[in-house]
Amino acid sequence: MVFSSLVFLFAYLPFTLLVYYLVPRKARNLFLFFINLVFYGWGEPMLVFLMLFNIVFNYLGGYFVDKYRGNAKRKKLFLILTCSLDLLILAIFKYAGMIAETINLLPFLRIPQLKISLPIGISFYTFQTMSYVIDVYRSDAPVSKSLINFGTYVALFPQLIAGPIVRYRDVADQLRNRRETLDQFTLGVRRFCVGLGKKVLIANSMGALTSAVFESGERNGVFGTWLGIIAYTFQIYFDFSGYSDMACGLGNMLGFEFLKNFNYPYIARSVTDFWRRWHISLSTWFREYVYIPLGGNRRGAKRQILNLLIVWGLTGLWHGASYNFLLWGLYYGLILILEKFVFARFLEKLPAFFQHVYTLLIVIFGWGLFYFTETRALFSFFGDLFDFTSGLIGAKALSLLLRYLPILLIAAVASTPLAKKLCEKLRAASWFWVPETVYCAAILLLSTASLVSQSYNPFLYFRF
């Protein structure tokens, strides 16, 4: 990780907030720009130069697109050059190995595979800078007059390495004119604590359970295999939504308001509904910058089907340079096509319970494609889901189920809006701040204790 979690919580974050509120308002973006680069380059200082290069050439790209607004050819030329360089850098650092591996499948070619470490968060900030230049081209966003402000936007540490993908047009005014308030800061602390609890207390526990089931080497049985993938289903949700909550909370502490990235996706009644609720910033990005420019649904059913397959193939590849991610994306593309053109009306007539079950099964199978990168392990997993000859549940899997049952139940309830609705009803009470404060303090204390005692603390979306 960029920082160890404890260093971030008890050194970097307090120092950043203290200095941020001490410096004059006009200097706050300059301070954020500097401290963002410190954060990003802490583990690998050379990555700072890649980040600075990305900031400068996208800033210049936006500048020239705006400068030649009256010249359609030049404006389009600078748009293409900037976005092409963005994609080239992303391809070199993220997809060079996959491209070489694919080419080497041909019997008459053999090219060396470059071993390039993946810069943390490169997919997120590349999509942010591309959206900026495209929006300036479309006149959907103002061009940035300040390199420091633009650099602050690109490298803003709360959402730099795992999203959400923030579009410049959504924060352009905040970069220039934000006014921090105590209420906003308090909301940020609350959001951050909730996200921290999701990540450390739930996601890490579910990750440990997933690893224990799938890496044990023992026969898990049908129910044991389902236990492993359900645990992973909870892990990836609480990992990513927890980080998104922390990012939004940190943004609030600094005076920013980021758009919501998750809206309880596991209560969805269709896969279409699921993707309106899961990783909203990514779905929005692909819709606005790929699907609609390709023609969306305006050119007939056949073209719409092709557009959906392209978008979901790219969505899969965005998540990783591996064929299982491409398969995962196309899997969802196919399901969404079937929902739209084949059984949408039938699905709507089903009782809500069966709609939920259908959606969760599709999503759980999808996470199987996402988790297993090796073909043999993937096919073995899908076979084990229904292979009753291996027994209902192995001894180790049963022991793990009993051990993790309380946190599984907590995860199931926490993935629904029940707790949120209860809090909203109680928040009007004058005394509610007391249990809310105790709750946030307890989460911070328990999360700290967990981080001190455990070495297992992965952020799944850092690799994207």
C-alpha cells in the first residue's frame, strides 16, 4: 500500500488536515497539490514523475482544445493527441504483458514480455484526465486556468488510488470557491469512520474467510464452495464501497463533495438495476464517453447490442489485464442484452423476492469469473458449486462457517439500507449525536486494534 494504514490514520491525515486549515485559503490548493504527491510517491517516488507528466500534458491538451475552439480541425486534433497519449501510457503500464502474451500465441511470432509494475490507481486518474479534455472539447466543462488547481484535481489523495472517478466539471467550482464548514467536516468524519469499519472490520474478515476456503486445498463440498464465493461477494463490496465512503468523507473534511459511488447494489432486482447501483462513477463514465458516442441505442437493435458488447468488454479489461476480466465484462454484457431484449417483461412480473434471488445468483457467478484468474481453477470452481459427490460441506468449511457466522450476518444486514433508514429516523432527535459519536469512536478503536493485530489488509481496487 502507499502508506501503512496506521501511518495514514495517525500521522499523514492529522498533519494534512492541521496544515490545510492553518494555511491561507488561497494557498490550500497548492498545499494539497504538494501533499497529494507526497502521498502518491511515498512507496515509489518515481511514480510522481509519471503523475506530473500526466497532469502537465492533459492540462496542455485542455488548454489547446480551448484555445482552438473556433477551429474544428485543430481542436479535434489536440483532443485525439491527448486522449491517445493517455491510452498509450495506460496500455504500456497495464496491458503490455497481456498484449505480448496474446501475440506470442501465434506460432510464427515471439516477442519479449516486459515486466512493468502497475502504477497504483492509473486506471482511475487516466479516466479522470480523459474526461476533463473531452468535456472541455464538448464545452461541458470550463478549461482550467491554473495548473495547480488542475493538478490538485488529478492527484487529490482521497480518491486518487481507488476512486470514485471524479469528473472535473463536478468539482471545477469547488476547486476555486469551496467553503469548508463544521457541519461538512463532521459529516466527513462520520462517512470516513463508516467506510473504515466496512473495510477493516467486514471486508478484511470476509477476505480472510474467502482465502481460507479457496486456498485450503481441502474438499469444501457444495455448501463450502458457496460459502467461499458468498464471502468474496461481501468482501469486494465492503472493500470498494468502504474505500469510496472514506474518499467521500475525506473530501468533505477538505471542503469537497464527491458523487455517490454505491447505492446498495445487492438489493437490486435486476442486473440492469445492479449496475445502476454498483461503481456508479465507472458506469457513468463508460456511458457518457463510450456508449453514447458509439451511437448508444439510437441506431437500431443490432448496433445497440454491438455497442453494449464493446462497452462491457472494455469495462472488463479496465479492471485488469487478464482474460478472466474480459470474460467477466462480456458475461455482464450478454446478461444485460438478454434482460433488455428477451426477458425484461417476464422478470418484471416475478415477485420481488425472486427478482432479488435471480440478480444475486447472476452477480455471485460473476464474482467467480472475477476471482479466479486461471482457467482450470475457474472451471473447477463452477463444477464444485453443484458437485454433490464431494459432499455438502467439508469439515474445515463447516468450522469456518460457524466461526464467521456472526460477521456474515452483519455483512448481510449492512449491505441493505436498513441501518441507514433507522439512523435517518433517529437523527432528528436532539440526543442522537451521543450514540452516533460513540459509534464512530468504537469503529475507529476497533479498526485500529484490528489493523495492529492483523497483517491481512488488502485494498482490492488498488490494482486497477
